Amino acid sequence: MKEKDIEKARNASIIELLDKIGVPYENVGNKHRMICIKHDEYKPSLTLFEDGVFCFGCQYHNDIIGFTMDLLGIKRAHVLGHSMG
């Protein structure tokens, strides 16, 4: 995998990725939140940022590549394909 491909994946939109794979999230003002993938909860606490995610409940955080790996349970090479389109 070339460095430019990795950089393209890092710059992909988390929101576009979630829309593409059908993962629900909610809009709260100008922010986006979803149920955290790392712990049980009823009220969304995982906040989606352009460069990654942060959970205010359990402190989980990651960039788009790591988040996609955790979300889908897939390896890095597959993540790069998902986030690049």
C-alpha cells in the first residue's frame, strides 16, 4: 500500500463511510454522534469528528482507519479499501 493511499484513507469522511455501510448516527447541532462500539449504552456518546472519533463515556478514541477496523472487525488493508471508496 502506497503512502498516498494511506493518506487518502485518513482524509476520508467518517460520515460518508457510515452512510456507505449503513451504520446509524444522529445529528446533534453541528455534531454527529452514535452508540459507542466499545461499551453498552442507550444514549449515544461516541462523537464523530472529521479526523476521528471520541467517546465521552468510556474514553475510546481512534482515527478513521482504527475506528473502521474496530467497527467492522477487519484488517488494515480492507479498511483502506472501504474508506477510499
